[in-house]
Amino acid sequence: MDGAVANHSGCHLFSLALCLMSSDDIPSLVEGDDGDDEIIDKVPVTIVTGFLGAGKTTLINYVLTAVHGKRIAVILNDFGEGSAAESTVALRENSCDLFEEWLELRNGCLCCSLKDPGVRAIENLMKNRGKFDYILLETTGLADPGPIGALFWLDESLCSQIALDGIVTLLDAKYCLQTLSNYDSSETVNACERQIALADVLVLNKTDLVTGEEMRLLEDHLREFGLVSSYRFINATAKLVKTSYARIDLSEILNLNMYSSSTIFDDLRSSFTPQKPHLDHAITTITIEENLRLDRKKFEDFLEKLQWEKNIRNNSNVVMEVMRIKGIIHFTGDTVPSSVQCVNELYDIFLISSSGAEKLGPIGVRLVFIGRNLDRCVLVVTGASERQGAAGGVPVVYMARDLVFSVATFVPTEARSSKSKSKADEFKDKRRPRYFRCLLDETYFVDRQSLLQPLLHWNFNLFTLERLTAGFPLLAIGKYLFEKSKFFQKFHLDHFLVVRLLRQIEDLYHENNPYHNALHAADVTQATYCLLKRLRVEKSISAFDFMCAILAAICHDIDHPGVNQAFLIKTKQMLSIFYEESILEHHHSNVCISVLLQSRVFSAFSIRRWGAMKHYMKRLILATDISKQEEYLEQLESLTERRYPSENYLPTHEDITLVMEMAIKCADISNPCRHWETCQQWANCITEEFFQQGDRESLLGLPVMPLMDRNKTTKAKVQIGFIEFQVLPLFEQWDAYVRSKFSRSLVAKCKKNLAIWLARDAAANEEQRTNLPL
């Protein structure tokens, strides 16, 4: 078994143990006082983490072997040698199938171990949800518990069944301080510190191995400011529980309700104690309390600006890293305050219940920040308060600069050995958004559904969606379109397999590419949807054809290397040996078909239907080869002549396929047909990717095309050539075929943006001539 287990490693590799008690041992359920049935029906999930040797395995063994009268499902990172397994082990090893271990525990519980990356284990677990009341999820000793929550938080259907209950961190009382001190302060926060900082409950285990003085020093380090200069204050808000041999009252780690919108933090007030100014390179806790209200809109506007800042620094010019935020803000105009929750890169803001507001009483702003390099320097936040009768924005709240007032965690800036940055690095920093993710709460998914409702609108903002979906726009759009188009029902698709497929596809897009990344795929998918849904022949496109078109758009640039075909040929890359033409498009289509096949999403399809899907994927993705555009324009022109002026035109299947090919071609280069602001953002991305290729060619001693040379061309010139020779001819022919108000508006926007680029280029040329030496 050990050898088999060793072969199943990975960051999302878990074992699953179901602790089943008899029905007589099940305690009676007590109805909640707020009547929130949706919350009650959810299974609470507690994340159990802790550094190596802290006693997580001991705790899990206690849960699985002790008689405690609770039905708990435990998701393990591995079965250790000290596991209470006694009986036989049945293994079914298959790289594509589920890996299972069946164990009988001494207390009569049946444990099933499932090893599979992604949501597969959780999916199978939830099929047996009636057999357990709680879930404990154990992480590896080196894991950051924050990102682990993303396994559930980005899937609303799964989250309708589970709810994050809290994060419990086990600490080795004997060696905890030694672990915390053995790291370079110039580096990012180590794993043990993150586990402590993100904890809702800290369990000090192995207390029998330390003296009273050692325990006092450890508690000082975790609780107080500056009592021992060699130790660093980390988390003053987590509940502290002492134990030996991990024998703990399970009520201390279950039913915490730390992330539910129906629960108010009764201990929030105790978190706000007077604090002296403190600045250190380690993780610290800062609290903010103001008896004022904030204007929600101005707060969000301010938050949006901060999401794109790259130099959020303290007074020592060091980037602040916020890992945990919790608290309450009462916004102007709201009858009740809003709860703020943030773990790592995930956050949510939601209204608390009326009963919870009554318990809290009057409140303005109360926030707790846990992070590194935090500073209490004053920052003026402009907004509107209920106390002010005057209109307009005036300073209303003085908040600590450590607040970063983002209520979202900023991605820490990478440490660099050199003070200078390359052009590519500068662009990458500017391009990468400050991702933030919503915590598990039912209100988030309602908000996201509302956000995606205007997807049919051409002005839909993909850059905003990328930020609001924590950098998963392709997953969000793909899943929404599958639901909106009822593909799940029409083709009997498994929800969890589709979600896993979309995640795999998004992972295969390289985020380091300034342009050909998952956001571009999401943009093309949305544009394809808009173009096809507004066709007069849309009713002639079957649901199967439409699903294939959406999947092709999602996958059309999968595993794109960030360089063009010419570069692959010049550098004699392997792909250029495999394919004679349309090198990248052939690669994208083959990767797409391979991923679809391995996902088993369409395993119930007949051989004929699966063959048709593969045929569609290849044709539609190959159609995005821009070098073949003239051929497609001729075919569409011929189709237009056959369609008009006939009033009884009935498109053939080949006609429909051609229209779908043209739709995805238009979607692929549709950026110049968007609003100017969006057009300009995409122009920044594609131009930088061109220039990065030119930089690589220059380093390799290869000839650099003028289009790729940042020293010989400009963004305006690149866009002018692109629009005049590629985009405008394609959309004009599309309009000639579609003949709709929508298609005409796209051509008009394209021409309007072209005029702006021409004006900018002319201005730049005039300035250059003016600056020439006499």
C-alpha cells in the first residue's frame, strides 16, 4: 500500500475516511433561531492544518477511533503508519480511475480512502451526505490553508451542500517557537506562520512536553506585543486551546460558524483592545475601530483603485501582505451592518441578519487585519457619512494604512535580487490583477449569477469579471453558459465532471502570456456566444452544434506558448516538426480533444456523436488561423450571394458549420470592435506579447520582424495595420451576411477605434518631427 500511496502525490491529493456511527448515536437536530434552512442543510467543513509533527494524525486517529457520538467524514492527506487500520486493503490502481482503500477501524467505523485530484473525492463524498454530519479536511504539514478552500469556493453547486465552518491549526508546543524562528525575515512568510495567521482556533498540542515558562513564552508570542523581542506577535484573535495527545473536546473545533452570514462574531468586541504602534517584518494583527459609516459606492470605488496598485507599502517602503481580515462595516443607507471576511486571497462582504445586528448594537467600522509588514500610518479615506448633511466627498474616516482598505488580500510582490525590472516584468506586474475571491457564503453565488446575467451584452467587461472571479473567468463563463443553455439537461452531463474539465482547461492556459491566456479565451467565448445568439439562422443551429462552438471557443488557444508560428519555425520547435501548416491551431485542437476525452464528460455519447464532436473541434479551432482568412472570406461571400435575395433560404449543415467558423474567427479578433476603453486594454496586452517575442528573437540573434520590435514600432501602428488588413474586412463581410443592427454597430465601433488610433499615430509623428534637431 505504501508504494501505491507514494505514487499518488500532488497538491490536491487527498484520502477520504468516512466515520459512520449507528443511527441510535445521532443527536437530535435543533432548529436554528433564524430559520435559515439553506444554511442548516449545509454540511459544515472544518479545515485542520498544522506544521509537520504538530499532531494532526493523532487528532484524526482520535476522531476515527474514539466513541464521541458524532458522525464525521474525514478527508486525509494520507493514511499514516499509526493509522488504526486492521483489516484488508483492496486497491484498484488505474491512472484514469479512482484509487480506493477500504479499511475497518477498531471502533467499527468504515473508512473509504479516495485519492483523486480536484473535486472528484468531494463529489463522491457528498453522494453519501446522509451518513455524516461534519467534514474535517486535513492538510499536509507544509500546506497553506487559504488556497485549499478554493477547491470548494468557486463551485456554487458544491457549496450549496457544504459551508466552511472554520480553520483549526495544531501547534507543537515543544518546537513551535523553533520552527517560527528558523526562517529568513527577508523572505515571504513561512508555512507555519500562515497556518497560525489564518486560524480561527489554535490548538497547542503536546503541552505535557513543555515547562510552565516555555508555555508562557509561546503564549506571549501568539498573544501579546513585544514582551519578548526575539519572538513575533502573530494572531491575537484566534481561540487558544491547550491539549495533550490531541485529545480535545470536539465542540472546540466543530460548529464554529466562523464564515456564515447568519452568525455574528460574538467575540468581535474583545478583539478591539488599545494597541501601541507596532511595525515588524513578521505577521502582526492590527485592529481598526471607528464610530462612523462609510459610503458603499465610494468605498468600492476606492477598493477598485487599490486592486490595481502595485506599490501598497508601509512607511518603510515595504509591501504589506494582508492574509486575514474579519470584522464589520456599517455602510451609509443600510439598515444593518455588513460582515467582512477575508482569508488569503478570498473575501466576501455580506449583510448580517437583523437578529445579529440587534446583538451587536450601534457599530461603524470594526476590522481586524492579520498580515506582514502592517503599518498604522494614517490614510485619509474619502467618502460620505450619515453624520454629514452636506453633499460631496469629504474626509470622513482616518484609517490605518495597513488597512489597504481592500477587504481583499493583495498578492505579495515577488522578491527580486535586482533593483531593475525588464520590460516584460514591468508589464507582467501591470497586467496581473490583484485577485480576490469570495468566501463560501450563499450570497456570493447570487451576486455572481447577477454579474453574469448581462453576458449577452457586447459591452460585458471581461477585465472586471476576471477580478471578481478570482482569476477564473473562463470557468465562470463556461459553467454559466452550460447552465444557461441547459447543456447539462439536454446531454445528461455530470456537473462535477464539467466543472473539473473547465478548471483543467483554464489551467492549461499560461497566465504569463500577456494576451493568449485564459482571459482571452473567456473573451472569445463570450463574443462567440453573442455573435451566434444574434444570428437570424440561430434557430437552425442545434443545441449540439452550439455546445461544440462554445467548447471550441473555450479551447481555441489552449496551451498557447505566447509566440507565433514563425517563431516556432525559426527556432525549430518540436511543434513545427509535427505539423506543416496551422501549427498552433493543430496543437490547440489536439490538446482540446485529448482533454475532452480524458475528462469523461462525454463518455455517454455514442461513437457517432463523439466523432462529430471531434470533427467540430478540429474545424472550428483550425478556422482561427488568421493566415487562412482570405479563404474563409471568399466562402462567406459565396454563401452571402446564395442567401440573398432568396426569401426561402434554408441553410445546409455545411452552411451552418461555415457560419460557426466565421463566428469564432470574428470573436478571436473582436477586441477592436469593443468600446474604446476595452479595445485599448486588449491592445496593451497583444502589443506587449508581440514585443516580448521580439525581445526573445533579439536575444537569440534572430531577425526581428518590425511588428515585434518595440524600438521600431508603436502600439498605434500595430493596431492600425491589424484593423485595416484583418479586423475590418472580416467584420464588414460578416455584416454583409448577417445584415443586422448589431453587426452594423460592430463595424461602426471598429471604424471609430481605428480613427482614434490614426489620430494618435499622427500626433506621435508630429511630436517626433517637432523634436528633431535643427
